[in-house]
Amino acid sequence: MIRRCAKSDLDGMYAIINDAAQAYKGYIPDDRWHDPYMTMEQLEDEIRDGVEFWGFEEDCKLAGVMGIQDREEVALMRHAYVRTAKRKRGIGTKLLRHLEGLTDKPILIGTWTAAIWAVRFYEKNGYTALSRGETEPLLRLYWSIPERQIATSVVLANAEWKSANQGPSNRGRRVLSYE
């Protein structure tokens, strides 16, 4: 079952995020890795910043979480994590599809470039990795992350973003300005 996460889910969300983020260790830059990967304070800050978390519940326990954040003309998918023991069961795809259904806006997803498994997951689900020239300005516009993370991340976009920004009717201009 997919449901919106409540304040009572914070401990479960925290546990899932930090369990799943162990996959980054040794892949992302050492200066960006820390344990825990996300503190409880950071998680609460994300929620205050407008990230709406949804969870996949199995046997009365959260097995995965994913957030969606409204950023004016786009929606961002944020913090997609599935418990290590529950991976490869379609939980991430189910959460992604559910959150896609919550918005009619173009969707952008940021992740670590070195997290090849995450990039492949999003590509398998219809997203396209953007060029460096597109990625860096978008990360600066829509995310609040340090320059080091911008330099080592990629943005993926859904078909709606691609058509809104690169369709024949938009030749020579950007619908979503990020300058």
C-alpha cells in the first residue's frame, strides 16, 4: 500500500534512507559521504522545505519512501529509497508511478552521477539524463546543494520536461528559464 507519510513515520523514514544510502559509500565523493547519510534534522528540514514524502507499506511497515517537491513550474522527485532487504521487488517503480500521478508538471530528478544503479532505474522508467550544460543550471535553480554536489550530480527529466523545453514549437527558446 502507498500512503502519505506522517510525522509518526519519521523514525521509519530515517531508517530507510540511511539503510539504502549505504549503497553510495565508496561511489560518491568521500567528502560528500557521512554516516548517517541524512540526519533526522536534515530530514525534518526537507519536510519543512516542502518535500512531501510518500511511503510503500508492506506488512504494516514502511519498505520504501520517495518525496515530491513542488518548485513552481516543475516537480522534483526527491529522496527515493527502498530498504536494502526489499530491493528488486518493484517498490521504487510503484512509488515513482504514484508520485508522477500527483502532478501534471514536468518532473526533474537529481542524483549522484556515480550512482549508476539509480540513473539506470530512472532511465528504465522513462527519464532521460540531461547534459552537463543543462544539469548544472537546473541544480542551482531548483535544489539547495553545495557546488561539490552539483559537480558530481546529474539531472534526469521526464518526457513532459523534454517536450516543453525542446519541442519544435520551442526551437530557439526555453519554456522553463533557468538563467
